[in-house]
Amino acid sequence: MKPTVSDSSSEAAGQDFVRLLDYLKVTRGFDFSGYKLSSLIRRVQKRMQQIGINSYPEYMDYLEVHADEFSPLFNTVLINVTDFFRDAPSWQALAENILPRILEMKNNGEPIRCWSAGCASGEEAYTLAILLAEALGDQGFRERVKIYATDADEDALVTARQGSYAADRVEAIPADLLSRYFEPTGDRQVFHPELRRALIFGRHDLVQDAAISRLDLLVCRNTLMYFNAETQARILARFHFALNRQGYLFLGRAETLLTHGNSFHPVDLKRRIFQRAPATSLHERLLAFSPASSLESQGTTRHMRLRESSFNSGPVAQLVVDRRGFMVLASDKARQLFGIVPSDIGRPLQDLEISYRPVELRSHIDAAYASRAPVILHELEWRPPGGNGESRFLELQIVPLIDANGGILGASAAFVDQTLAHRLRGDLERASQELETAFEEVQSANEELETTNEELQSTIEELETTNEELQSANEELETMNEELQSTNEELRGLNEQVHQRSDELDLANGYLRSILAGLRAAVVVLSTDLRIEIWSDKAQELWGLRSDEVHGQPFLSLDIGLPVQELRKPILDCAENGSHFHEILAEGINRRGRPIKCRVTCTPLGNNGRRPTGVILLMEDAAQPTNSSPD
């Protein structure tokens, strides 16, 4: 049966639980005020259920009488769940990407300091030792590495200091690493004693005690998740102080630092590996040294929660992007409007749909960075994905976020919903148009009335004037009609000339094709720059290249089985000097791969005393009989 904490109201039960926590703090010096209350109540009630106690006051009495009860209580509250190489891909990423960076930053022989916070029974501390020994070698590991492993549970630390584990506890260690770093002793495996000296185990309360400093790597996996937001902020501030300028923080799979982007930058967000930010605010530095009960730090975290709540509950959809292009914040309004899910927070903006719908957001953010001034875009139409819901019209305000030193931290993008204003503006424009139309109608009616009055006063004069105007207009229309008829006849004549010229051109082209087809020789016509203008069917049959393949190509660059370079001089004589009739006999290979003797005749095109406009080449197989006229 689950224990009932009190027969009175829930408020009284809560007060009894607070008194129990105060009792534990006074008698054992362990402050649980920074832990998540729901989880803490659940763990304490589990222990009370195990020994059959139903109320907090009764359990306090039991603790006063049974001093040995504190140890199982703390073991129940301080959940010691750990293993060697727990979440193996994360450790692999640490070994392949992070440890080499740490070693590159160090000079030869410079010490390497690491801290495994919340180490429990030591498995993760020894895992870290194995990876460092693999990277440095046993000798380098013994000379340079110090691993501080701490926990609040003394019983777990006893196990960790011994470095002795049952066979089922070391199953996750690869066989080659197990044989290299552990020695079998009976049915247990003991970590190598020489390497064990590099590990220092000790009790440490992350909430109360000062942080270990000058660290290159800090491992704290699945420990922060048991603390509330205020305590997490204080612990992370101390972690920031503890790490070197370029130190790394390795968290558990259930933890992230999306609200602490100013202190730590994600290196591998999926594996929860972060790097210390190069600078932090004065307030965060003071928070790292403040005691757990500091009212100022509690007030600061309350202010942080207040700011976060204000940000989320604001009427404007707002996003915050850091300088590296990761989306670090999204208000509730933005999540609802653009379908942003919690897993999108911390992802690169370029991977999200919001980066290009309803507008290319990244380019405008870059423009805000460059100008260090807000960028405002109006009348952006947003249609929800899937076509569900009506369109919205948004105003985008991008503001660069600049720190006190003038450095750019990121940008805030606020989407102001102007759908109602857009609709009202449209209604106002329609009403204005209707009013203007009505005004014009009234004015027109007034003018008509005035005109009618004038017509009644001068009917005869207006009728005569009207008759004259109609007669004049009729004459103008007749004149314009005659002009249009004349223009139409001219166009008809031009059209007939165009048709006649087109027929003549078609006839000339037909003659040319018939002449080229009737010639026994292949005909090639070159322009003045020796590019191919005409390539007859016989040329295609002789050399195997179609006209569309060679048209516009330099003739002297063709590879057609004919040594065209031997033709350069006679062709140039015809093209440049207008020399008449050059005949050359050249050896070549036709399209069937057979050797032939090709007779090539060069003739200038269109000479007539002027510079030739091209060259005509006649090519035929000299072995075939030539056409001759009858005697």
C-alpha cells in the first residue's frame, strides 16, 4: 500500500515534508532543497513504503531512533544508475572528436584535468580513464592525467574507490579493452592499479560545495535532471567557472542547455557535448560563487523564469537565433503559428521550414547583422501547411541582439500578426472607392442638372451647335476611314511582295538543294573565317558527319579522315586573295574506313573583283570516274 503522507490537507502534508527536509539538512548536512520536488517526494515515499511508515512526522521520529536509516534513505533518493560506456555512441563521439581537440590544445607534458561529477559507483570515471589511456598511452596517462570523480553518496564512492566490479557490470566493455585495463580477481574484474592512481574519488555536493577548477573536460551525465531550474542554473554557472577557456562539458542524453546559450555552445547537440563560451556576464560569475541559499541567486532564477514566462506568453510570435544560426528560443505563439516542436529548439535554422517560409529569414538576419539595425518587412502572407486555415498577413521585425561590448549575440525575429489590420485596410479601401464613386455620381448628377437647365435656356443654339459638331465629326470619320483603307491597301501590297520573295527564296533553295544533290562531288562552303556554312549530303556520305554536327565548326579543325591541314594554303589563297581554282589530291580515309585518294578543288565564293565572301570546296574520290561531256 502506498503511504498516505498525512490525514490532513495537502498543505499540511507539504509543510510536514519541508520540515523533514530541514531535519535532514540540520542532522546530516544534506540539502535537498534544490532537487525537483515531485521526484523527491516520490523517492522518499518509496523508502517509507518499504519500512511501512505512512506519514512524514512518523518517519522523522523513526530517523531519530534509527540512525542507520539515513544510509538507505540517501541510497533511495540518490539514484545511482550508471554503467561502463553508457550510451556508447556518445562516448565514441567524445573519443573521436573531443579528446583529440583537448590534446591538440595542450603542450607536450602539460597536465590534463577532468572531473566526473555525480560519478555514482565509478563506471563512467573509469570509462573516461580508458579513453584517455587509449589516446595517450599508459605512460602518458600516468604522467599527465588527473580525473576527479565525486558524488554525494558515500556508499557508492566506496565501490568506486575499490574499482572492483562483478562480471555482469563489465559486459559493456569491449573484450580487448577489458583485458588491457582490468585484472581478473576471482569472479570480479579490478581496474589496473597503476592507472587507478590517476583517479581521485571524493564526496562532493554540487549544490553546496565549490567546484573543482582548471578543468579540460567535465562529465556530468544524467545528474542535472534531478535538480530544479534554479539549482541547475547555479550548478551550470559553477561548471562554467570550473572549465578552462576552451573546456568541454559532457552531459547525459536527457539533458541539454538550450536556456544557457551564453555560457556553453553546443559542439555535438545530439551527443550532448558542449564547449565553454569564451566569456560570460558578471552576474553569472557571481552566481557561480553564491551559496545555495543565496536569496539573490534565487531571485535571479525567479527573474529568469519570469522573463521566460513573459517571452512565451507574449502576444507576438517570436524566435531567437544565436550567432551561429541555431534557433535557441521560440515563444508559444511562434510554436503554434509555425508548427515548431520542442525538438526543433537547438537545431540549425537552415534545417527548419521557418527559415524559408513565409520569407527567406536567414538573408534578412544577415542584413540585420551587417547594418546592426532592425530589418522590417511588411505584408508577408502566411498560409498554414496543408492548406488548412485562412491566410495570415504578418509584419516581420528582425532585431540584432548586441551585448554591452558591441558583440553580436544573435537576432530576434518577431512576427506581428496584421491580419485584422490588413482586412480593415482592405475594407477601408473598398469603402473609400465606393464613397468616391458615389461622390462622382452625385457630382455627375449635379452637372447633368446644370446642363439640363442650360439646355432649356438655349435649346435652339445648342441644337444648331450639336448639328454642326455631328457634321464635322462625320467628316472626320470619313477622312479617317479613307486613310485606313489606303493603309490597308499598302499593307496588302507589302504582304504580296513578301509572299513573292518567300516563293522565290524557296525556289532558289530548291534549286540549290537539287544542284548539290546532282553533283557527284561533295560540296562544302566555308565562311571567310573558314567555318562551315554548307555541308552537302555527299559530304555526309563521304565522311560520315551530318550537317548539323559540323555547321559553324572550323573546317581546319575537323577530324574526318582527310588531312585538312594540307588544304590550309590553297583555302587561304582563295579566301584572302581570291585565287581561282586550286586542285589538290590528298590521301584520306572515308566513313567506311577505306583509304581513298580525294581530289579537292578550291574556288573563291563571290569574287567579282571584290574580296571573296567565302570558299567553295569540291571533294570526290579520285578512283571513281569523273563526269565528262560527250565528244
